[in-house]
Amino acid sequence: MPFFRLRPVVIGDLTLPNPVILAPMSGITDAPFRRLAADLGAGLVVSEMTASAALAEGCPDAQLRAEGRGLRTHVVQLAGCEARWMGEAARIAEACGAAIIDINMGCPARQVTGGQSGSALMRDLDHALSLIDATVAAVSVPVTLKMRLGWDDRTVNAPELARRAQAAGVRLITVHGRTRCQFYNGRADWAAVRAVKDCVSIPVVVNGDIGTCADAVAALAASGADAVMIGRAAQGRPWLAGQVGRYLAVRRAESAPPLAIQFAIIDHLYDEMLSHYGRDIGRRHARKHLGWALDAAAETAAIGGAVLKAHRGRVLTADDPAAVRRHLAEAYADFAARAQSDERDCAWPQKTPHTPYGGERKAA
């Protein structure tokens, strides 16, 4: 793989420890998951998308989404279509400890674009700029922007939006290498992000289909970007962003953590989610993370088929947290024993660099 030395990524007065950012993903990058990914070495973590009007109106769910307790650098991503709410929500987020405000102009979900938020804003750049202006004017912390290449193949206007955003005071831009109309189909076009990098002087982050160290190097080489953003590949693998960050620094690849460490990580996340949401809501939110963690563990042990399915069924259908923890411990112990004895139900299929990891439709 090509070797190139990356310059430090600077956002206002902040310098990232490495150029790998955990993407904002609705229903996934809540405070417990972000704290864990940051502790495991991610260069920066971003909150799940928070509706600006809901945060400004004091909606408890929006306040929970924007929480950043325990994070070294707290980033809140806001979405909306009205300048007054964007400005007010940005002020609230800053007052609650946000060190960076990120604006969502990339979410392709119909319920978001139908309200003229997310990537729908790329159809009207004048309106998009009014939201940027309001957000930048409302806070003293840096404002960043996440976008797509454009609405569709006929309107690839990311470079124009990037130029105007930089002039308005945005300090970093992330580009997902697809248009909104592509949703998550096909492959992200990392090379198309170079047109954005060529027209601005602020840092640019390339996003989309980055799931391995090789992907990160290829995306940086194709795009000329300053950093990468990892989304769905981190589901069940909260250590991934940190591993890629360390690889880019020293070019030494790391294997997935041993199963005992993986179990400790997911057990800790489960406990944190119960504390964050409360027992009843927390156990429901945690199920998807438990399922992804089991998938990652089974991949590490090269185990699949009926063995994985049986353990998944026991863990994900248990309601009592004590039973969940017991079944989870049994699953990891069984995976470890089978891997050591080479007793495997069937080999886990090898992933290609662009094999979908599931759930990306929710990424911002």
C-alpha cells in the first residue's frame, strides 16, 4: 500500500490525535458507544444526528442524543431546515459542553429529506448557507459540515457547497462519496471527493465504505483527503477506528482483540447503556450492539452457521440483564473453546473490503 505522511487535522484550536473519525449514526453512536470508541483510540467521535428544533424545545430524547459526559472532545451533530432552530440548538449544545458543532447535510433517509433536512439541503444551496450562517454566528466553537456528493448524478455540487461553507466559517468538511439518490447502493466514489479537497483549504474527511486499514489508505490516496470517517464497519467493532488510526501512524496492522477482551468490551458497553437509558429502554437499545458484537466474535473465531445462530437467539431474546450477561459469557467461552480445539460449525466467509456490514441506512 502507498505510504504517505498525513498532516495533523486541526479544527479551530483542536488538533485530532489521529485522522480517523467515528461517523454519526442514528440509534448507534449514543454517548456510551462514543465514549467506548474514544477510549479505544478513535481520533474523534460524533453524536448521532440530533434534530435542532427538538433540542431547542427541550425534548428529553434530543437532550440524551446530544449528551457528551466523559468525552474528551464532545461533538454534536445537528439537523434541521430552519435557521432560527439551528442557531438556538447550537447555542444549547455549546452551553452543554460541545467543543464542535457538526451540521448534517448528508442524511439520505426519506423521513429526514422529506422535511427538507439532511441531504435535501443540497438541492438549495442558498437555503443551506442560511443554516450554516446561523449556526456559525450562534457559537464560538468550530462548526463543521457533513455532506454527500450531491442530490443525484445531475447535481454533483459538493465542491460549490464546500467553497461557500468555508467562506461562511466552516472549519472542516466531511464528504460521503455517494449522492443522496444512491442511498447506500454501489460503492462510494472516493476519487470524486478530490474535487472538494482541491477547492478548499480547510481539512476534508472522506467517508463511505471504509472498513479496513487498506480501505482507509486507498480512500485517502484516491481523495487526497486529510482524514477518514468510519461508520457501519464499527458496528460490533468499537475498537476499529482506533486500530485504523494507529495503522496510519506506524503502518503496523493489528488483529481483532482476543475474544476475552472483546467480551469485556461488550459487557462494559451493555452496563453503560443500561445506566444511560435506564434498564427497560437500555436493554432494547443494547440488543443490536450485542448482535453485532457476537457477529464480530464469531468472525474472530472463524465460527458461523448454527453455533452463532443458537447463541444469538439466547442472548437477544433474554429480557433479564443477568440472563443476558450469562448467555453472552457462555457464547464467548464457547467461541474461544471451539477456536482452540478447531471444532467449528462452519468457517466464517471472508469479507471483501466493501462487504456491507449492515445498518448503514441509518448513517448520517
